[in-house]
Amino acid sequence: MLNKKIIPLMLAAVLGGTAFLMPANVQAAVVQQQYINNNRSHQALNPIGLVIHDTDNEGATAQNNRDYFNRVYVAASAHYFVDWNTDIETIPENEVAWHAGPTANHRYLSIEMCMPYGHDTDKFNKVYENTVQLAADMCKRYGWSTQDIRSHYWVSETFHETDHEDPIAYLGEYGKSWDMLLNDIQKTINGQSVSVAVAPMAQSATVNSLVGTLQAEINRQALGNLVADGIPGPKTLAACPLLKQGTKGNITKWVQERLGITADGDFGPITRTAVINFQKAHGLTPDGVIGQNTWKALLGL
Ligand SMILES: [Zn+2]
């Protein structure tokens, strides 16, 4: 990542869980597709490999990063942000992102590993695990080997267009080396187990504290009777009300928070424009009205 001045936002809720050895068939975190509107190249990319970075921004979640790059133009971006709960895709894989200088940007996909606040081994292990899974998935889909996976450090040394050395120091802080990361990605490609301690909850569910808040509000307004577990599904979707300009209340406020705009609970023209932009970015009819299809995208379903 070229930009270092992301304002640290809220910390994600700490998830409990006992460390265990990950079985070979463990499910990767579900990737949420939340394309950003700002910081887009709109240039075609035929990726030949992957560059792995860290955000150099302690405490910021994938969602915090995504919302920042959506809101503020900084001429920087990445395809994926991976934290201790979630993988968020912010740039389509067939579009150039701005993460490692012009040469690498036009050749590689990018993953930004998020950093927990302070030294938090449990959270790091989950970020590491989610990164391994996502990188292995890319290798399988594109037919790459781990030789096609590069660090930003390697990119800087090779093309001399940036001077960043991530994510080597971040890995080292937790006793991992670049070679260990590639080795674990290779094992995952092969379907072997990887001895990384992970918390089961983060692996079994993409826990989204935002969704839990929405589910609780739906229950409070008697629009549904949901389990407020933060996991969106058909029941949650069906309970989401139609929202349009003029609507007021906590569910409108939730949508505003989800879109990264001022959350005043009042669906006015600014909210409508943000909804239209979101709909365009997700290939939906851009009518500014939040019906079931738009809810589906908002919930990452
Ligand atoms: Zn970087």
C-alpha cells in the first residue's frame, strides 16, 4: 500500500475462541464484494500473479480500509483487504489497482493484510490464515504456483518504483517469514493441513458486527424475528424493509453507515446518490430505492 495515512477507526469486536490445528478442508472466510467508487483505474488487468502487502495501519479492519478508500481519493487501492474476520474485494480482479507502482500494478492482483492493534497473536493468526486461503484460491483459479506470488518488498527491489518492504516485518513480528507464508499457501493448494492456530468462530462464519446490529434493529421494530448472529441469510434479507428517499430511522442509519456516508438516519438526496452509486457499482438498477436486490448486495449475499 502506498498510502500510510489512514485514520485508524473503530476496532473490531474481539472474538473469543480456542486455538486449534486447522483441518485441511477448513472453509476460507467468505469474500465480500464491496467495490469502491473512488481510487479506480478502470484499466483492464490480466493478472500474472499476486502481490501481498500489509496496510501499515494498526487496528483498521478490512471494512475500515474499504470505506476509507471509497470515501477519500488518495490514488491508492488494492483488490482485497483481509482482516481477522473478513475478506473484502474492493477492486474487480480484471481491473488494475494502485498498490505497488505502475509496472506491478499492470501485472498483479493485490492483497492487503490488515494489522491488529498492538501485538495480538490471535488476530494475526486469523489474518494470516485468511490470506493463505485467499492466495491459494487465486493460485488454483489462475493456475499459478507460489512463484507467482510476490511481496511488495520484492516488487520494490525488482522494479524500483516504490521503496516499501511490506509485509516482511509484519510477518516477522509474529515469527513468520515470507518463505513460511509461501509454504503454507502451497500446502493449502495441495489440500494439506497448515499448522496455524485459528479461532473457530472466525473460520466458520464471516462475522459482521454491522449485520448483527441490523438484525437486532429489525427485531426491535418487529419486522422479523431473527437470530442476531451477524450472519446474513435469506431470513435476514426477507425482513429488510423497502427504503427510499423520505424514509427515516435506524435502518436508514444502518445503510448510511454501510455506505460510509454521514449516518443521520434521514434518507435524503445525499443518501439517494450514495445508493445509486452503490447500485451502479454492483450492476443493479440505479433507482436509488433499496429493495431486495440492493439489500442482497448490501448484506454481501
Ligand atoms: Zn505494500
